[in-house]
Amino acid sequence: MPAEWEPQAAVWLSWPHNRATWPGKFRPVPRAFATIVAHISRFETAQVNIARPLQARARALVLAAGADPANVRFHDHPTDDAWCRDHGPIFVRNDRTGEVAATHWGYNAWGRKYPRFRKDAAIPARVARTLGLRRFRGPMVLEGGSIDVNGRGLLLTTESCLLNPNRNPRLDRGRIEANLRDWLGVRDILWLGEGIAGDDTDGHVDDFARFFSADGILVSVAAGPRDPNARVLAANRERLRGFRTPGGRRFRIVELPMPQPLSHAGHPLPASYANFLVINGAVLMPAFRQPRRDAVAAEVLAGCFPGREIIPIDCLDLVWGLGTIHCLTQQQPS
């Protein structure tokens, strides 16, 4: 599995239409989503899974957002929800031949938390067929947001998600590690603990810890001691400091601030700047209408991804659905 910063052919997304995902907040969501599509289209192709009856309205919104129409393609791939990072294919590339293929893992809506996921579970097969790629069926439930790789054999994940019995109750840590090695071409798995508050995925790593280079890891730090994530993030940061590269060196750890905590009806929302997406020539960063903290996060990302444009995108409405930019997207490597 290539690193996210390696050259990409496209980014895949699934158009939002499930109003239950954003209860009472759905109206601004399609426009916010269209903005993400438009920014991607400036740099590469945006491939969108969307049922045919929704395409005319989606096309109008995407064009109004300033997208390059030549770089936006709609596919009649019906979905249940919008979280393509988790229900889409995880792409791999053959180091010898350059062939790109799709891995198709089990998907059960984060441990059957939501009743409708049959259409989402079929998306990897639809995408592989559309692209004419070989497809390999992974032997367990796995969501794309639960892992992060450096493209050089290392994979980050969390115990709270991958070891949760609501995913693969018959598999132990050793078997799960073997599956990741066999199917994604990684050698070493770096295990972190719990995920952030408000995350209904049981702790996806892409909300708080991300590779930015072969030996560099961005890690979220709490907004203050009263932040509900303070304990969890501090514990994960300590684990990261204890990890070593295959060469025996410490990783370069860069701290990425969290936004001030957000909540809905008394429940925390998983707002995090770590849910960014790296694309050709740019990094799309979630912003939360907190000018000072948004600016600091953008500066940190600029230092980690020199030469790429850092593009903050307002995700305050999107995060009410419990995810933002990275959760909504899945990169297809060149």
C-alpha cells in the first residue's frame, strides 16, 4: 500500500445523501462536500460514487463550487452513506510491475452500529470493475480510516478498533497482523491505544496520528487539560515516542494541535486537524471556524509537507456527521 503522499491517479468519494447521518444539519452538507470535490479537481481526478438520480444536482453543486469539470467523474454506484475511506477499496501497487489493484475487505458499518451498509460493502467491487483493476478479497473486516502507512513497510493502527470483537471476533492480534502483512505489503505494525472522543468508529487512527514521511509521524495534542481527549492523546504520544524505525532510530514526532472541543447535544464531536487528505500538490485540511487554531494547524502541516499548498476547508457542518475530509475520501495511486 503506497503512502498517501505518493503520486495519485485520482481520489474516490461517495456523495452524501443519508440525512440520518447529519440529523437536523444535512442542508449545508452537499455544498461543503462539493467544495472538497472542487479542490481535488484542481490537482487530479475526483471520482464520485453516486446513484444516477442524484447526479444532476450534484453536478450543479460541484460546478458552482468551482470544480474543473474535466476532472470530475460521476459513477452510478449507489451507496448507503458517504464514508468512502472506510467502505471504498484500499488500493495497492506492485513494486515490480507498477500494477495497481484494489483490495476488498469486509465492511460492517463499524461493528454494525448502523443497519444499512449492503450498498457500501459492494463499492470496492464496483470501483474495481469500473477501473478494470484486479480485486483481492481481504480475509477480515477492515476500514481504511483504521490504518495509516508510510509506504515503506510500516503501518499505524489502534487496539481499540482492530482488536474490537465487533469486527473480527475470531481473530487474535497475531492473525490480524499477518493479514495486514499479507494483503497490504507491510512488515511492522505500530499499535496505538484508544481513539478520540466522539468517534463512532471505535478509534480510527486517522483522527489523531498520521505518517508525513517514512520516519515522521504527526500526532494530535489536546487543546488543554480539560479537553476530553487529553488523557488518550498523551498516552498515544508516549507510545509513539517509544517506537523505533526499522533502522533503530526514533521517529520524528511533530505535534499537531486539536481544535477547541466541539459537541452536539452534549456529545463530543471528533473534530481533528489530523483528518487531512494529501493529494498531488496539496493538502486539504479540515478547519472549524477557529481562526487562530486553524492557522496554527495549517502552519504545522506546511512544515511537514513542503512544496504542497495547504488548503483549509470549512468542516464545521461536516463533522456533525462524525467525520471530515479524510473519512470522506480514498486515494487511488498512480
